[in-house]
Amino acid sequence: MAEIVLETRALTMRFGGVTAADNVNFRLRARELRCLIGPNGAGKSTFFKCVTGLQTPTEGQVYMRGHDTTHWMPHQIASLGVGIKMQTPSVMDNLTVHENIWLAARRFHPPEEANRKTAEMIERLALGPIARNALGQLAHGERQRVELGLVAVGDPWLVLLDEPAAGMSAEDVERMTGIIHELNKTAAIVIVEHDMQFIRSIAEVVTVFHQGAVLMEDHVDRVMADPQVRNVYLGKKA
Amino acid sequence: MQGSLSRDVIATVIVTAILLWIMPLLIGTYTLTVLVIYGMLGLSLGLIWGFGGILCFGQAAFFGLGAYTYAIAAINIGESTLPMILAVLVPAIFAALLGAMMFYGRLTDVYLGVITLVVTLILFKFMNSTAGPQYVIGNARMGGFNGIPGFQTLNVPGDPGAYIWGDAYFYVCAVALAIVFLLVSALLRSSFGRIAVGIRENETRMSLMGYDVRARKTVLFSTGAAIAGLAGALFANWGEIVTPNLFSLGQSAEIIIWCIVGGLGTRLGPILGAAGLAYVKFLLGQQHLIDNTLILGLILVLFVLFLPRGIVPALVSLWRISFGRRPLGRIHQARRSRNRERLHG
């Protein structure tokens, strides 16, 4: 088996009286692709924020490639080679596509190398015609694609994506699926997602969250067929 | 930013040379000197606010600290070279400590403004209360609200008898401003400057890309304070006295107004805003009909209403509309590429 790149042990997060994440034990191996699903308020996003350092868990530990990253800041975690994309598009709106990607590339490469990497990434994401446009002028799908470029250009070995398909057109989703599969050749990927169609198209193993805890972890087909999951997540309509 | 640094250097040298030749024919060099010094002070805030997104209400604190450091060091040392260097270093170190406290404490926006404002007030109050004979640093008495007069002014390095004053002092200040302007240009073109602009745009994104936002903001803040400190030392030499009024709230507010009127996010804007408004204030000071702060307030209000981005960005847009190559919209580009396909297809 491949090495474990991300592990949480008894990760718990409480906000006052509410336990948003409850004793979560999670393991992810190198080059694995894992989807986290669950109804609203199930704790997916809290779990995501604890792993990325945006919040510090009340109890428990987070390990990345053997480092205890529990109390690390987001920039320290990112510096390890972890690519992170938040739920809402978070980009530098007044800067060009090229400058955005260059800034991401520059973190891990000297300037000349960063120029080359940026050109490559723009080519790969088919952003050439809009490379000199400011991010603020772009459509939602294009902004999401650029943000994925920011994540990919750092050659991460672990990628954490929070709802990457939200609000995207079918064409954009398809293009993004391609990018994610490409990334998956070298990196382990965790995707928090609502869109069941997208999950069916991309996932193999799925972790289901419910009321802060892990309800089930199995192959996507078996998860979808499970009566308990259908009950808590898909409701009566499915 | 477009173009290259070498083009910046050539343009700056030419423009500086022309201004050095023309301006003394129009305005006395004594007045020009202080306009140049204010320009440098404006640039210091323009750098950290316009490009780093750090709104500091206390830029006057670093200006005053530079002036006081120079005066105290000059009295004790008696030759101006080392005091000039200290006048840059002391505010920079002070700002690095203050900045580290604020940025590592994750203070942002309004809290940062409040703290920098309060620091300025504390320095103002403290300097005002140092009238007693017990407030002495070396041979220099702090002098309370009377300030410190009678220190060694700028001399040719190594020769304390050769004072630089009058017209010569104006040229020294103007060249110093040109050099600082070029250093700021180089900084903004460097990776550090581009990353600083990225942080201004989106702090969370930059930290998720692996940049230590706190450290970078502290360094930029300190750089701005170093420039303000240099301006303060030059001001001390110009006025030949330093007083606690350097730390006043009015001074702090004026620097912010210079940046807004001149144009944030440009290098030239804060310099032009500072020199222009200071000159208006100087002209208004020669009449007794209307209080000049009223007029300056009116100018600010008019700018915020009608030219919210400031003079320089407005001039740049005007230039682009009149003479520049029209940036092709995406529709045009799409149409063009479609036409091309049709031609080749």
C-alpha cells in the first residue's frame, strides 16, 4: 500500500455547545482520490478547515506525511506542498490571470522558472486568450479554473478542494474533472462536494459525514446504495 | 506593472533633470525643498497603503521619529552622516516592532488604524511633556513643546564645516527623492513587491499559497517607515528645529489626504498629491480671508465625490482614451479569432 499522506486522529471541533466535528479518524493514501459528502451541517467544512489550518481543532491531531500539523498556520501547511481551494472563489481580483498564477508559482520556484511554469499552466488550462485580463472581469467558471491553476502550479502532493463544482456549467465541470484527474496522477486529492452527479463521475471511495462524525466509508456505488446514507443524505426523494 | 526598470530609470532621470531646471524658476528653492520632502513622506504612505493595503494613520510618527533621531544624534555626534543613517534605521526598527505586534496579532483594517493613531498621539503627548532638565539624551535636551533647535545640519560627509544649505540643499533633497522613487520602483517590480500587491488583493489566498503574510507585511511596513524617517531627517535639516508638532494628528491626516487626492496604487500620485496640496496650503497661508484647513477639506470632499481614484489614475485614463492603443475587448478578440478561422478554414 502507498504511504499515508493525511491522517487525523480523534479530531474534534466544538463551537460552544455544538460539536461540529466529533472524533473523526481519517486516513488518505498517496494518489488516492476521496470525496467527502454529507448533508448541510454534517461537519465536512469544519473538518476541511481544521485540516487546512484555518481553524485549530479542540482535540485530536492532524498528520501530513508524518508531520504533526495540528497547530500549524495555513501558510505553513501550504508550504509543505499542499494545494488548497476554498469554497468560494478566492483570487486576486484586480490582478491578471498571468499574475495570479505567477504568484502561486513563485512560492516554490525562482522567478525565471516561475515564468515558465506559469506559461505552461496557462496553456494547460486553455486560458491563453484571457491571460492578460483581470480576474474580476471573468466569468465564475473561468475564475474557478484559474483558482484550480493556482493550486496545480505548485506541484502539490496533496490537494484539498472545497466544493469545486459549485455554480459551474456542465462544460466547466467536465473540463475541471479532466484537470483533477491529471492532478491525481501525482497528488492525493480530497474533495468536499454536494453535487452527486459530479461525485458519481469522479469518485471511487467516498466518506460520508453525518452530525459531525464519519457515518460510512466505502466505494461510491455501495455508499449510494446504502439505505442509511440514503436516509440521512439523499432523503426520501432519491 | 508594464515596461522595464531601465526604462523607469531613464524616464526618472530625464523628468528629474527637467524639473530641477524649471521649478526653481517658478518657485523659491526654500519652498520647493519642503514640497520635495513632503513628496517623499507621501510616497512612504503611498507604498504601504497603495501597494500593501496597510492603512497607517501614524505615518507622521515615523516622520517625527526620524526628525527627532536626527536632531538628537546630530547634537551628540556633531557630524551629519551617521545621524542621517540613524534617522532611517530608528523609525524602521520601531515600525518593525510595532508592525510585528499588530500583524502577528492578526489585527486588520480599523484596529490597525486605531493603534497607529494612538501611537502617534502618545509620541505627541510624550514629546510635549519633556520640558524638564531630566529629559536629556547625551548632550541633547528634549525641550518639551519648544522642541530641539540648534543642531548640526547636513554637511558634506566627513567635513562637519562644509554645510549643505540653500539651493544646494534643494538639489540634495530632490535627488534623494528621485533615488527613493527608483528604489520603490525596483521594489515593486521585484518578487517581493508583486507578492505584496497579491497580499493587498487577497490575504487568505496568498497564505493558502504558502506565503507568510504576517512577516511580509511587517517588512513592508518597516520599509515605509524608513522612507518616512528619511523625509523626517531632511525636514529637520530644512527647518533647523524639531518640535512635537511633527507628531500631530493634523500632520497624520494630511498625509492620508495627499495619497487620496494624488491617487492610491500609483507611485507618482502620493508625491504629486503631497507637493500640490502643500503648495496650495502655502499659498493659502499668505492670505487671511479663509482658514486654509477649510479649503483643504473642501478639496478632499470634491475629490472623493468626483475623482475618487485621484489625479494620477484619472490622468492615465484620459491619456489612454485620447492617445493610447485601445485595449481590445474580449468580444473584439473573439470576433477577430473567428474571422481568422474563417480566413484559414
